[in-house]
Amino acid sequence: MKIVLLGAPGAGKGTVAKMMAERLGVVHISTGDMLREAVAAGTPVGLKAKSYMDAGDLVPDDVVVGVLMERIQKDDCKAGFVLDGFPRTVPQAEALEKGLADMGLSLDLVVDLVVGEEVVVQRLSGRRQCRDCGAIYHVQNMPPKVDGVCDRCGGRLYQRDDDKPETIRERLRTFEEKTKPLRELYDGAGLRRTIDASVGPEETYQAVVDLLTAEGVLPGREGAAR
Ligand code: AP5
């Protein structure tokens, strides 16, 4: 399976991708998580990315494309992957297509998680994430059993720096301007399918699995990944 999860900030890409990784064994690649790790580790990529991320803007294409292409060439990606947060611009989509073609591969499907802006703002402003394992929670929609503590690993939950109201607004503006054109691009390629992601996480996950099954990307309900 080689799929892209498209969708606005807070649409639920990370939540669905983590469920797919846990339940289907698919490799989940989040450029946002990779960049946050690079920032925390103070690597050269992290130093370049930080100011863009803090401002709610996109990290330059050459930086992100380099990180992503290196990642998908690793052995664990041979059986496929779910891309979460990449591509986000037309040049990134073109670089992905070329990089995959050079490896003799192509995308199976682009799944666009569609939600309204009010839902997105509510989701982002209540999001909490585990510092240790990256699990995603929401103070109202998906609260942890113990406040501030990860159910899975006991790690501490934190609020992302870019989940402040002013940065959320900028990220949504960036999505409108730079990422929405991908819808047309992938419609033209016959690859984009939409999912109503305004429902709960389990229903959204199931709708994605049903879609991938109907499209032949998954062989059977929750079956082995192609
Ligand atoms: P990134 O980390 O990719 O952020 P994003 O795309 O803005 O997406 P989010 O992680 O905010 O949202 P999500 O859709 O994954 O939602 P989630 O599942 O967490 O990128 C961050 C930054 O890195 C960018 O701004 C940019 O600077 C840089 N970057 C990353 N990739 C880049 C690229 N390719 N090019 C350039 N720059 C790049 O859910 C959100 C909340 O809602 C959670 O609290 C969750 O619990 C809750 N929730 C989820 N689903 C549901 C549901 N169905 N019902 C109720 N609540 C739900």
C-alpha cells in the first residue's frame, strides 16, 4: 500500500495513520513528526525548519523532500507506507511522483480527509500529544484516562507550539493557499478520493479501510497491506 492522507491541519491525518499502523502494520510517515524530532534534536534540518513551523508556514520544499525521499528508501517501506502531511505543495507532489517512479513505484491512492474549519479549530486547540511515543489525544474528544498522562506508555502529554490560536489561523491560511491545489492535481491523476472526517475517529478509520478495500488497495477487511 502506498497512499497519501491529504487534509487540513487537524483533519485527523495523524490519528487515522496511527490506527492504520497499529492495526494493519502499515509504516506511518509523518513529515510533521520527523521535523519536530529534528527540531528537538537540534539537527541541521531542525535548525532550518523551526522558524517556519513556529510561524505556521511550510518548511521549504527542498528540505522536506530530502527528508521524505531518504525515509521512503529505507527497508521497512518496501511493503508500503501511509504518508501523513506530505506532499503539501505541487512541487512536493511532483518530486514524490518522480522519486517513486525512479524506484519503479507509484501511488495507489490519495485519501482526502474533509472537515469544516470550525471542527478543525476545535480539534487543534484541544490536542495533546505524548512526548515519548507520539500518541495523539484531545482534551474533550479523545481524553487520556489520567489527565496529562499517555495511556499507552505513561509519558507526559504536551500541547504543540503551533496549536496556539494565531498559529492555527496561519496554518489554515497556508493550507488554503499551498496545499488545496493538490486536490485538483490528484483529481487529474484519478487518484483522489474523499472521506467525511467530521465523524468520530473509529468511524473515520473504518471509512478509510472500507474505501481502501473497495479500491483493491487492501485485500479484505483489515487484511494484509498490499
Ligand atoms: P504536521 O504535524 O503535519 O501538522 P498538520 O498537517 O497541520 O496536521 P496536524 O498534525 O496538525 O493534524 P492532523 O490532521 O494530523 O490531525 P490529528 O490526527 O493530530 O505539520 C506541522 C508543521 O510542520 C507544518 O505547519 C509545517 O511547518 C511543517 N511541515 C510538515 N510537513 C511538511 C511538508 N510536507 N512541507 C512543508 N512543511 C511541512 O488530530 C487533531 C486533533 O483532533 C487531535 O487532538 C485528535 O485527538 C483529534 N481528532 C482527530 N480525529 C478526530 C475525530 N475523527 N473526531 C474527533 N477528534 C479527532
